[in-house]
Amino acid sequence: MNRLKELREDRDLYQKDMAKYLNVDQSNYSKYELEKINIPVIILKKLADYYDTSIDYILYRTDERKPYKKSIVK
């Protein structure tokens, strides 16, 4: 199953809910889940923060669901 869909369904949300949160059309959000278009970095950041996970988890680069420790940029 697609990670975005899995994360969304774990919270009992609809695509339209996430599209509204991300300020994108529902059709675009659907394309993100179906991997038909690339997800912009700013959207990936918002998704990772919303789901309290890492961008790497969303992109299948890791199976570790918990987010990385936040770094402080000086």
C-alpha cells in the first residue's frame, strides 16, 4: 500500500481533508498518492510534520516511521 494512503487512512481522513490542509486540489493530492506526479518539497515537509514522521519514510527510503530528531539551525 502507498505510504501516503496508509498514513492518511490510519487517521481516518479523506483525500479531500489532506488536500485542504495542504492547500492543493484533491485531484493533485490523489496523484501524489498514486505516484503519478512528484510531490513538491514544501508539501513533503508539511506531510512529514503532520504525520509526525520523516520525508524518508514517506518516500520509502526507510521503514522507520518515527521522525528524525530536529536539528537547530544557527
